[in-house]
Amino acid sequence: MPIHRLPDNPSIERLRKQAKTLLRYVRAGVPEALGLVTEFHPRAPETLKLSDAQLVTARMYGFASWPRLKEHIATVERYSRSPHRVAPREELPEEFLRLACLTYGTDYPGRTGEADLLLARHPWLPTANVFTMAATGAADALADALVENPGLARAQGGPFEWEPLLYLAYARLDTPGSYLPAARLLLKHGADPNAGFLWDGLTSPFTVLTGAFGGGEGHQPPHPQGPALARLLLEAGADPNDSQTLYNLGLGGSCSDDTAHLQLLMEFGLGLGDGGPWHARLGPTLQSPRQLLRDELATAALRGCPRRARLLLAHGAEVNGLGGHPAYGGRTPYELALLNGHTEVAETLAAAGASAVLDEMEAFTAACMRADPDAVAGFGPEPLARALARSPELISSAAEQRKPAAVRLLAGLGFDVNHLHRSTPLHAAAWNDDIETARTLIELGADPTIKDPAYDSTPLGWAEHGGKQRVADYLRSLGRE
């Protein structure tokens, strides 16, 4: 049996209950429970005890023993932070820092601008403490403070209980600061270039490097001196196998075909080594450096990024390696490229030795997504009828993938341009700030007044919330017309 994924923000009490439940099921003769014992207990006794059930529970999550699992959970608790849950603070320096930094949960447009207003009203804030000095890049004041007390470079404090280097990397202020000199000072006085936290207990660390690069599901902006800051951190020893950076600029972000961050990380050893201090702390819950490369190639195939695919293959990524995230569906990169209509990526992977066999419905989907009307027509009416019945969300996938030609083809085949599941195709175009797809959908009859079921918001609401100005302006113009 495969190793199971440990739940996010794990609780030792929940795992104890899980072990007790396993023991009860084993004693009741439940086949699935007996199978777990056979698979994961190295020397299963005739009569199982609670300690045996705890050992099986630990091993099924990839840990050698129950004490190792407990140690891991203690590590998660030690590094867990929830910056997005921190309430407004009465103390001005604390409130300034709360507003000035990305939190990956409350990063609404204009939020950091509120911190800029506080700076304008209270010019003493940059030198209030070592954390505001770092967030504003007040290098001269920071130099004086560190001469007096070098230990401040690794102190934890402020609203998020972060080290100064984290406030520096996650700050997003309009007022330019001397961030590189400030970062050099902190590193010189002992700041950890691999400092980070576990966001809400999730075991993919948000490191200083993550903050420098930005990105993510909210398309958070990079640090104003991001590339230079990232290089400085890497030169100081930051591990390049930074899983959250890769997610934020890949599967979990806008995933453009830009390769600058990958080239920089590869220069310092992405895909190599032991994964650094965070891998030592979190063990089997973090992907290996090689698996990170597999995931990156799968992401390039899923999202249609040919430059990334070529770079990753040249760097040694396995052409048929499987990505570990559920979004890849257990597909090879080549299958992902074909099924999502990314012809250039598919050709690149085929040239590198990839191959795939698609069944009829998969081949039909691939033809639709690459907007090939002749190939679609060649399948006849039966696959189309099945696709309309079983996969009405295909048109949403085309919109999410920024494929207006595929959207037009699918609409002509009878797919509903207003198909609503989690959202409509127009919501997807709005969130992507993809004006070409948005215009295509409107021309085909998309209704811009439909609200999604989760947030009760129109596509314009999504665009405004995400700061997607081009599509927001376009959708507002429809109302004026």
C-alpha cells in the first residue's frame, strides 16, 4: 500500500483516536484494518496492543515510529503561524507590520497601502523596533541596533512572531527601503537565510525565499527587490529546493511561462541535495528535490509552459515522471499536455521520448482543447454526446487554460458558456485577467450577472477582488453599454 498523506495541521489527539479506532477494527476483524497491519507492522504480534496500532499509524504516514510522529507534530506546532488570522492591534508598530506584509489569507487590494498611510502619518514607525526596521529597509537604524544587540537578528516578535528577515521579505510597501543592505546586516549578525514558518500548520514552509518571490493563489506581488534579494539569500545558504516558492509561481499561481525564478534556483542546486534544514525537520511530509522537479514538469505540461518544460528537461527532469499533487490526476506530463491542448509542450515532451495512448474520450477532449475542428468532427456524434453529458465543465477548463479558440469551438458544439459549478467560465477569465477569453465568452452569450455559489459574486466582483484591472474595466463597460 502507498504511504498516506498526513492531514494538514495534524493533531496528536486525533491521531491517537485514529490508532484506537484501528485497534478496535482489527479486533473486530475488519479486512481493511487487518491489511494495514500486514502492510505496515514490521513484526505483527498475534494479539495487537495499542502501541502496535500506534506504530502502524505512524508507519502508514511515513514515520518509523510513534515517537517520531509525535516529534514531527511538535515541530509543526513550533513553527506554525497564522498571519492571516491576526486581529488588528492597538500598538501602532504592531498594526503597521500587520498591514505591511503579505499574509496569504487577507491580501486584499489596498491592504498594504494602509500601512503606507500609517508611515506617512507617523514618520517614527520605521525605527520603532527591529521588526519595523526590517520591514521598511531602515538599514542605518538597523545597523545601530545590531551593534548594540546582535541577537536581535534572530529574535522573534511583532504581530506574527516572525524573525526580522521574514518581515523584510514579506513587506510590500510603496515607500522604497534599503532592503538589500538591511538584509546583509541581518545575515551578517546571524539571521537564518532559511528562516520560515508553517502557514496555519501546513507542511510546506513559507521561507524568506518564498517571501522574496511572492506569487500564490492570490497572485501576490514579488518583493520590490525580489530577484536581488533571492540571490542574496541563496548566496547566504538558503536552500533552493523551496517547495512553496515553486507552488506559488507554478501550480498555485498564475504560472506564466517565465523561467527566471527556475533558472536562479537551478543555479544554486534546485533538484539536488538533501532538501536542506526544512526537509530535516519535516522529513517524509516534504517532497524530495527530485520530486520537486517532477512536479514542476507536470505543472509546465498542465498549464502549457513550453519554455519551462524545455528548461526542466535540460536540467534533468524525468520526462515520464509523475507529479505528486492531486491536480495532476496521476497523469504523465505528456498526457497532461495532450489532454489540455498544449501542443508545443506535447511536441517538446514527445521529442524527449514521451509517449501516451489515449482512449477515445480522452482523444476527443484533447482535440477540443487544442481547438482542432477537423479532428473533433472525425469522432462523429457519439463521443460529443457523451462529453456533453459527462463533462459539461470542459468549457470551463478551456477558459481556465486561457484558450479562447477552444471556448469558441466548445460553445459551437453545444457546451454551455454559462456552465456553473464552482464558478462560470467567465469567472475564470476574470480571475486570470484574460480579456481575450472574456470577450469571446461575452460574444458567445455569457451572462456577466451570474454569481458563484461560494462567494455570491459576479465575474466583475472576482476581477475587482483580485485587482484584475483590464477585465474589470471591460466588464464595467458592458454595464455602461
